[in-house]
Amino acid sequence: MQNNFRFELDNQMIEQLQTYTQLLNKDTNTILNEALEQYFENEQKKLLEKNVENENAMTNLDYDEFWEGVEI
């Protein structure tokens, strides 16, 4: 299934895309797909880190307070 999207690139981005197309010997679709994959991976990492920070913020107890009264 193929979807068509309409988006605009500024002149500087188009020039860079053309330059890297020649330098890397890749077509523009490949470069754009690779760039989007990298973007999504980076954003997913940020979201996961934010979730960990939010989970850590769920408690304001330090280690000793958390384990106080627990016998092993």
C-alpha cells in the first residue's frame, strides 16, 4: 500500500538533498526514508527516556525511606 504525501522543502534543503544524492549515489527516496527512520528512532528514545524520568518522579522517597521496615 502506497500513500502519497504533499510536503514542501526549502531551497537549501533541496540543494543539500541533491548534493547528497550525488555524493552517496542514492536516490532521494532512499535518503528521505533513512532520514525519517533515524528521526523516529531518536524521538522514540527521547520518549522512552521521558517515561523513565516520569516513573522515577512518581516517588520522592530515597532508598532508605523506600525500604524502611522491610525485612528480608
